[in-house]
Amino acid sequence: MLFPNTEDNTETTRIILADAHQGDLLPEIIAVLPASSPEAFRHVSSAKPLSLTSASPSLRVPRLLNEESDGSLARPSIRGHRIVTTSSANGETVTASSCWSPHFILNKDIREQGGRLSIEATDTESGLRLKTEIEGLPGGSLRMRHILTNEQPGIYALESLEIRIPLSDAQTECMDFTGRHEKERSPQRHDIKDGTWLREQRRGKPGYEGNMLIAGTPGFDFSSGQVVAMQPAWSGNSILAVDRSSEDVASLNAGELLLPGEMQLAEGESYTTPWVIVTASDHGLDGIAQSLHTWQRSLPLHPQQQPVTLNVWEAVYFDHDFDHLASLAKKASCIGVERFVLDDGWFHSRRDDHAGLGDWWVDPAVWPDGLRPLIDLVHGYGMQFGLWFEPEMVNPDSDLYRAHPDWVMKAANREPMLHRHQFVLDLSNPQAYEHILTQISRVLEENPVDYVKWDHNRDLLEGGSPSAGFRPAVHDQTLAYWKLLEDLHQRFPDIAWESCASGGGRIDLGVIERVSRFWSSDMTDALSRQQIQEWLVQNVAPEYLGAHISAPTSHQSGRSYSLAFRAATAVFYGFGIEWNLGEASSDDLDELAKWIDWYKTHRTALHSGRHVRIDVADPSVLAYGSVATNGKGALIAHVQYEESASNRGMWLRIPGLDPVGTFALNWTGPEPASASLEELNPAGPTNGQPVSGAFLSRIGVWIPRCRPETARVIEITRI
């Protein structure tokens, strides 16, 4: 069968399953691929796909759940065992393991209802029931999950339960990401060979690497190649793997990483894997990204109009002075800022990062009249007011820790290792959860806050729960984090929420359904941000990604850039400012106001079109932008990242425009376009001459070598 069996969306990711009926083994997955030609799949459901695999016993196509009992010695999709306790003849208690190799049989025919495919199977001997769900998403991606239930007395100790999909024999190269604080999402490629290539994320959050795995035909790039991507929609620990044996085709595997003993199912209890998002594309990496962006733009909390944001962290750090902050608010309002955010340092004893986390009330020593005077001032200027929290953390130097040292996550009855002078608060403990929910709610009830920046600055090292005998609790902590967000959203539905974790450490497709913005990186250096942002959009739409204009000289790198370059780097994303405006000259403020006005004029186009990253021949150039979904216009950035090796310049080919349409190209943005070797033609990249969409896609526009660390923005309009 073919799912979803639609013919009106050429980019829909489809899964082809072998015919299976009640009493059969779980069905085989023949392929996961985009239906770029619907006609080719019109009759798949009647094509007897089992014949594809039964001809040769040495050729194995993965089943929905790979099991050793089905003859496969490749990576099993389920790992676990039943704990059996018996008494011996001499009265000793004996504990043994059984049911470690399940064998699932379909309970009933595969069912499709409301856009969701449901497959149920049972292993009566192991006492396990499995339900697999596959659902189509707006934009064409699929999401899949397993639900495992223990139906017999005793404990089933589940070690892992993963989604597994096959790769084409032509997809022999894979990509994932590495990263660190202030350098998120650096891509790395590998050839797929026999064996298992495993990536485990143990931080208790996706981390700076993210949790996405992509495989494709060799040399796939932004616009070309047959690729498939897989990622858990999960904010906790995760597993990604590429697996191939001498008998089995290569496959991608993804799921939650469960710590030892973390998931022990008593009779009647179930474990539901995170949704795993699967996207296939015949048009390279951008095809995957655009599918995901379309789904994200359908979410209830999607930011329809991402406000221009001023965050004062790099302006004041912990030095909270009302007069200074009031001055910044006034300057911000004068240049068109729409949201003013007070970052870390407003709460009890928080003069630096050594104390105060967990004590969520306004510090009267710094704010004797509370936050209301500043909030009222900000609102009076017509701006939203935002506030920083780090709800999952606690400092040892805090009233909360002194009262409840047993509320922190740890693996044994010993103090855990400190990091950033803080511990992780165990939100799987109901008392700790209710305490934090109550404290944050009180702050938000007493202060009309419009936006919350939710930070998470410490990994879940030794993430055990004292209230549960120190057993691993990262799974429960992750669910508690989601629930806390949801409970607060229910209480304060008009507040927008941002996910931050020392920058981009918790950007995933689970939390994106619960927030409206991510802080992309603590690195606000514009040159570094160009590459970070280029890869963050692989799985997150650009409007979600906070991108701020920082000080002329970066606080992180010490490098200096023009305001035009800093602004052009930020303006395609969730645009904002991270700069002490009190140090900006009047000329700087005038230029900032022009960029803000440009962003407001163009943000609908920037954040509703197809985001493209353009493959270019010059490795010192980056090019990207937004192309209207109807192909009638585009905004494109050409970034001279560093010095080119030649004087030849390069051709910039613009994809996605109506091929028969005629277009005018003009430089746009507050700064005139400039180049180092020659002045760019003020009439535009094509000297004022109209060109067709086909010409722009096949031939493109020629851009000479430009000065490094400069950017040009091109507006393309159909005429």
C-alpha cells in the first residue's frame, strides 16, 4: 500500500508498505520517498510489492520494526527483556531475563483514518502489544511513532524502541551536525559503509548539534540530490543511527535514548516513543527544509508577525539600573523597536550567576518599586515587555536549595557536579514542579509580561530523581518541561515563549509546537552567525530564529563589522538588537531605524516564502533568501563571507521563480550596494534590464568579487 495516497502534492513524502493481512508479520517498508511524479505511484497499491523482496532470500527490506526473530542480525528496533523472579528449591530468590527477542504478528488489517495510518501487532508469548502510527503533515513530511504496552504480570525493562526506515541503494552519503556553544550546527558528511554509525545525545536536550540525520545520493546539496531526513521531535536524550549489514539494506534509525533502567513497564503500562519526523526530497536539502517550514507555519503558536526585539543582555548584563534601562527603552521606541526584553538579573539575590536561580520573585534591593514602573514605561512607548526565566535550574546559593536540596537531579545520595554554579531542578518531583509553576505564575500575574525568554544553561549530567530512588529521569524531566510550558500557556495565553539553552542548545521539532521563537546562538558576531543560521534553517523556519544586531565590536569574538553587514545578517530571520543603544551614534540610530523600517515592510515576504540557500561556485560566498510561493518575487542576499581566490566574480542563479515570468532586479536595503573591485551598477544586477525566471534559474546574474564581510540584498519583482 501507499501512504498517504494523494496525487495533488508532488512533494509529499510517501511510504510504500508491502501488503500485509491479519496474522502476518509486520509489513515491510519497500521505500520512503517523495512522489515527485504522482503518475508513477497511482497504481502502487495494486502492484503486489511483496514480489520485490521475495525473489532473493539474501535481500532483506526492513520491516516497520526490525526483529532478530525475523532473521535479521542488523540493528534491532526494539531492545529489552522481561524481568522474571522465581524461587529456587532452597528458597532463594532468582531473577532472570526472558522475552528479549519479541516476534510481533499483526492483530488486524492496517487502518487509515483521518490522515493517520495505524498498525497494531502482538507478541503473545512476550506479553507485548505494539501500535505504530504514521501521520502526514502539512508540507509533505511524515511523522511516525511506536506505542509499546506490557500486557502480562511483571516488569518489562525496555532499553530502546526506534523508528527504522530503509534507504535506497543509491543513497550512500549521510550528513549530520556537530557543534558547540557559540558555534551551533556545523555540518559533517560521511560515506555509508557496512556497520552501525551511531550518534547519541545525552545532554538532556538536543544540544548544539541538534538531532537531525540526512542521507542521500553522493554530493547532494541545497538544490539537488535524492535525500531523506530523520529527526526525533523530542527535547530530551536521543539516538540517531545509520545501519547497514552485508545482508540488510542501509537504514536510518531514530528514537529516544533511554538510560539504564529508565523505562520499566509494569502490567498495563505503555511507553510512547517521540514522534520521529521523516522527510524525503528529490530536490536536495532545501526540499526538506521547505517541507518542514510549511508544517511549522501551520502550527497554532507560529509567529505570524515576529516583532523587532531589543534584548538588553549585552547592554547591561547584571547591572540593572532603572534610569539606564528607561533610556534604552526610549531610544528603542524612537527607532521602531516593538519588544523590549529584560534578561537575567531581576530576581532575588541575582547580582551575578552564582546565586538566585530558583527564587523567582522580584528583588526589592534592585527594584524597590517592582518591575511595574519599567513595564508601564515600555508599554507606554507602544512596545511589548519581555522577561527572562530559567525555570529548570537552581543555584546552591538560593533559598530554594537551602530548603530543598533533595529537589535537584542526581544519580546517588551525593551532591552532583556543579556547572555554571547551578544544578538541575527535578521537575519530575510533583512538589518541585508545583513550586516552580506557582512562583512563575505569581510573577506573571503581578506583572503584565508579553514575552518570556526561557533559558536552560546546564546539561542534565547524572539526571536521576531522588524522589524515585535516584533512577534515571531524563524522560520524565522532558515531559515535565513540556507540561510546564503548556500549563503556563494555559494560564497566560497571550504570552509568547522563546526557547533558549545557552543559545541554540534546545531547538527541536517537539518544543517548536510549544514556543514562538528560538534564541539561535549566544554568538552574535555577524560573520559567525552567517554560517550558524545557514544550517539552523535546515529544520526550522527563519522567522523562529532570533537574530540580533550586536555591538560594532563583537563581545564574543572581538571582531568588528559595519552596521550594514550586521543588519543584513539579521534581517532575514527573527530580527532584533543586542546592543547598548546608549553607545550608538545618532547616525547609527538613523541607520538602525531604516533597517527596522525595511524589515517591517518586507517581513511578510521574508517569512512566508520558500527559504532557499543557493549553491554557488565560489566557496567564499553565501547566498540565500525568500522566494514567493507563487514564484512572483524574491528577496535574495549575496554575502561575501571572506576573500575570493580569484577575480572572476560568480553567477548567482535564483531558483523557484515563474520560468515564463518577466522580472526586474533592484538593490534594496538601507545601504547602497558596493564592491571592492568595481562599483555595482546602481540600476541593479541586470543593469535595469528585465529578465525571465528561466534565465535567472539557468544563467543567473553575475556579481563581481566584493569586499569580504559585506552583503548585498536584491529585490526581484515580477513585471
